[in-house]
Amino acid sequence: MIMGYIPFKREVPVNVFQEGELLGRFIADFFIYDKILIELKVKLQLAIDGCKQVLRYLKALKPNLGILVNYYKNPLEYKRILNPN
């Protein structure tokens, strides 16, 4: 591994299912080390819909941790979300 390099994937396709039915194909912003999902927002404040979105992505991609980041505010606002599965 190269010193200082963080392996990541950008704009990762996510197939979201509910009760075995495909709800749709979405795009997650970043997937780091194939273990951490990062979802970026630009909003006045983080809302429950952003948290639900990250939870759906966590269930589909199977990482343990998602981080929802709002970079509208200074300093950044973020929320750690754990995969319930």
C-alpha cells in the first residue's frame, strides 16, 4: 500500500431492495476501504431522510459504518450510522 493513499470508490451503484422487491438503483457518493460508506449533503441541517438513505445503502452494500456529512455548515456537520444487520 502506498503511504498516504486511501483506497476509495466514487459514485458506487446501489440496488436497494425491500421485501425482495427492487425499489431502485441509486448512487452512493463514496465507499472507503470497502468498509465505510460516505454520503454527502448540502442542506441547512441533516434530516431523517438522509439517515434513512444511508441505512438503505448500508443494508445493500453490507459495510458496518456509514457517515452522513453535511458540508453546508462550517464546521462540517456529520452523523455516524451503524449497520443494524
